Amino acid sequence: MKKTYSTQEIEKRLSEAGVQPTLQRIAIGQYVLCDADHPTAEDVLAWAEKKLMKISQATVYNTLNTLVEAGLARPFRFPHSDKVVYDSNLMDHFHFLDEKSGQVYDIAMEDIEIKVEMPKKYKIKSLDVVIKGEIKN
């Protein structure tokens, strides 16, 4: 489930990560963590250019990296795209890609049964699952 952060929480988390919580970082954090749904850096830049006065592409990319380093978002690369999306849902979950709309939906792990049997010499650190299909009306 996606968490909603107040601006004060974002400011605190950035400070705890050793990052100066500037107005731009807090605004981008609010957008990525609370308003957007799996945005790419390009999505964030387009939003920032409309909502914030002057902002550079480097500031957006650096802020996204900062959100990841602060443990507020995770980068994820879907197999259908070369772009990285930023996921604010930090709970373990899977993804459903609606191939018709391109929309990505979070799917709770308990809603899917997956059995993984690997030789004991392998240590699994994570399992990324993307299910592709269409949303039924």
C-alpha cells in the first residue's frame, strides 16, 4: 500500500539521510511519494517544469537518487521499457502492467501464489514479478 507523507515527514526523512531538505527536494518528494504513480524521471521533470519555477534536469535526477538513498522510493526497470520508474510503495509487492493503457498497478504478494525452487547454492535477495495483460471493464 502506498504511504502518504506530509511535507514535515519528507523533510525529516531527508534530514535523517543527511540531505538538506530544500523546497525543491520536498516538493519533488511530495509529488513522487504521494501524488504520482510509478513516475519516470521524465514524468517528474515535466511536472517540476510546470509546478516549480526554474529547475534543472540535474536537480530532478539528483533528487530522485536522493529519495532512493534516503529509503523513500525504489527504482524499478520494467522489461517493456528502458526507463526507470520510481516506486514509493516500499512493501514487497508485484506489478501488473496493463498493456492497453501502459498503466502499472501494484499487486499485493498475498494475492498471487508463486513457488520458487532453486538449488541451495543460490541465495535469493529479491524477486521481481511483472504480470502483463489488460484490465477488464
